[in-house]
Amino acid sequence: MASSLPAPDARPAILVADDDEKYRTAIARALCQMGYSAAATDGSAKTVSTLRRHPFAAVIATVRMPTLRGAAMLQELARWPAATAVLAVGDPGTSVQVLSALRGRPSAFLANPFARTSLERELRQLLSDTSIDSGQAPSPGALDLSGIVREIASGDAQVPAIAPIAADVQRLLRDPEAGVGEVLEVVGQDPAVATNILRLANSSRYRPPSPIRTLRTACMRLGNQRVLALAQEAVLRDLFAVGAGPVQQIVSALWRHTQIKAYGAREIAVRAGVPRPDELQVAAMMVDLGELALLRVFAERQPRTASWREEAFLAQVGAGIANAHEEVSAELLRRWQLDSWIVDLARHHHSSPRHGGRRVDARARAVLVVAWAGACRAGFGWLPGQEEADPGRSLTVLGLDEDALTEVFADASDWVEDD
């Protein structure tokens, strides 16, 4: 067997992940002698992912960088619950690369070889960090969700501010006649955006045969519309720097979800023959920004990290976001003076327009629903339970089936750019 789960136990449960069976068994035995409950598994991200729902207090994982296997393990550990501490074991000199990928959760690094005393010290400190928090935790009902939504709508609550370039990018996306010169004039006005476009254009998503060194080359190779989509992604990335600890982990997971959903939306639109796939890629990023706005305000109202590790609190936050994010997203996009088409789509990308409301393109809406569900199923949801998303009706609208959805998201992990 690849893994063995511990029996129910009052002691903190620790998972040890390494390819060497003798090594992981020895570490697990030492942990039991230290007073912990331990389980051991092989060091593949796929195997570790099957244990994500088990309530481990910490994971001790061997992460060899720079390797694809190590990168996959880091990506998997980033999806684990915020309350799970990670003690990464690796080669000397790789700690910065490993720990930067684990930011937002209690984490530490041990370079091989290490002493048992070092293991015991680091693990004790990690578990202490996850439990120390001052003050009395409020009940889940302490957040006035409806009041927060009203404050955002009225402008009284602090919400993300988007760079002015976003409206220009959106305008060009709606203009099929926009030429290279117009695109370069807009995306070249912000050096940071230009740098990030080139980084994304040279990423594993596109794997160009030779490096793309200029924005003009990017337009020629990828097309104007795709470059505009990359520009909007670069603009939005800066909005996803919220809080610290478990809040930052949740927001980082939301950003990964947003990237996967957006790129998936483009691929789905192409398969289904829905016009303007690049515009739908951007729409997939924009229509859920209300989720981010709500998370920002929730984090301000509940700064205690312990609450963000509590299942009841997260369930309430998730329910509040699900109920309110469409209206908040639409209000943000309207406030940023974006096109009415995307404002209306944001307001009704999950829920159907009510009688008397504006007509929303059913196929565009279906693309967003399918992309959202596909990202969640691929392991890139950001709240518990999202992996059960059902896009059945929307797939029917698009003339696609479950096999097509699986194929689209088969390489989803290659689409994420966290740098």
C-alpha cells in the first residue's frame, strides 16, 4: 500500500511523504516516539492529494527542487487546508524556493541530513504557531454579511482599486478592428504590465519555440486579442495581495482558481464555437472579482487567524460569497466604468436574469459556468466543497460532454503562474 492512515487518536496526526519506504517508516516511528500519531505515504503529489481531506495537523514532505516532481508536490501542498502545517525536507540551498511557494501557511524547512532534535524542534514550533491566537473566537454569525454587501455597494467599505489601463484593455478587446499599434500604445504604457505580458507569453502555457522578447513580437505570435487578455491578467494579479497567514492562503488559492478558470474558459469557447474566446477569458477573470472584494472586507472584520481555520466560519464566508458575489462584482465593474456587457454578465453568470432584466448571452454564461466547474474539479477550487460542482446543464447548452471538460483541464497545472 502507498499509505497507511492512523487510527482515530487524540494525538496530533502527522503525514510523512517520501519515496523511500525505509526512510518514511523511520520518520513515522520517531514521530510516534515523540508523542504524535503518524502515517506514511510515497512522495508523489497524486498520492498525497488523496489524503487532503484527512485531518492531519502537519505534513512532513520531501521536496526536491528544482524538479517537476518537487514543483508538483509544492503545488499540491498549497491546496491543503490552511490549518495544516508543512515541514518541507530538501537539499541545502533550496529553502527559499520551497518556502516561498508555501507562503500563507505555517511552514518550515529542514535540509538533509538533519538530526532528530531538529525535527522535533521544528515540528513543535510549527504546531505551536497554528494553535496560538489571542482573544475569544466569535460565533459564525458575528459577520453581518448583508450589511457588508450594502457597505460595498454604497462605497463605504474599502474594495480593490483597479489600474486605469483595465478599461482601455477592455475597450480594445471589444474592438475586432484594433491594430497592433493601438494594442502596443495601451499595454506599453505600464512597464510592470508589459514585463508581465512577456513573462506569461514565455511561460509553460505557450512554450514558444524561441523567446518572445518584445510586445510587438508577442502580438505577432499570439495575436492582439490574446496579448490584451494577458495584459488584463497582469493588471488583476496585483489585486490578490490580501492579509497574511490563512487569509493570504485562501486568496492565493482564489488567484490560482481565477487563472485556471480564465484559461479554461477560452479553451471551452474554442471547442464550443462561441465567438470571441479571448474576451471570455478576460470575462472569466473579471466577473468574480466580487469574491475578492468580499474576502478583503471579511478579513478586515475578522483579523484573528484562528477563525479562518474554523470549518464553521469558512462555511459562513463561503455561503455569503456565493450569495452576494454576483451583485458585488457587477457593482465593482460598473464603478470602474467597464462595458455594460461584462457588468451584466457579472451580475448573472451563475443566476439567470430575472424577469425584466437585461438579456445575457446564454452561451457566454454557459462557458463561464463550465470553466468554473472544470477548475474546481481539476483541484483548483478555493473553498471546501467546490470540487463537487455540476456543470451538466451548461455543457448541454454548449453541445459539450463530460469527456470534453476533462480533456480541457487535463493540463491545468501548467497554466498557473504564481511568480
